[in-house]
Amino acid sequence: MQDILGFVFLSAGVGAFLVSGIGLLRMPDIYTRMHVGTKSTTIATLLVVIGGSLLEPQWAWKLLLLAVFILLTNPLSSSVIARASHKISTPYLNNSKRDALKESEQIK
């Protein structure tokens, strides 16, 4: 039963990676690509880690450390990419024309 559950998690993780890859190709600008590239790959990686720890329980601690590292670094890298893209004035597709980051920098 544990093996079946492990393969289900691995399959779900691979499916999430596939959706993420398609999203990276389909999204129109850097900001939406960044969102797809970080959010869905984080979930996909965690699903693969859970599946791997169910299939190989002796690796569970190492895989748990890997999951914690990914949970800490993916949001940080996403934020850094977004701020760097904004700083060099990368164009984005937004109909509202409101720039919340620029407004918050002007308040300081």
C-alpha cells in the first residue's frame, strides 16, 4: 500500500512539473512566468519528495531537509527575480496600469 501511495505522489508531482512546463511556454511576460515557475514547481517538488520518502523510508530525513530548503528558497528567488525585473523596467501585461511596488517605494 505504501508503494502505491508513493507512486501516486510521484505521478502527481510529475504531472505538476508538466503543467508548470506548459505554463512557462504559454505565459506572456516575465511576471506570470515567474509565478508559474516558482509556485507550481514548489508543489511538484514537494509531491515528488513525499513520494520518494514513501518509497524509500530510509531517505526520509534527507528528503525532508530538501523539502525545507526548497520551501525557504523558492519564495525568496521569486521575490528577487520580480524586483530585479521591475528595477530594469521589464514590460508587463497589466491593464490596470497601477504599479504597487513603485508606489510603496515612493512612500519610503
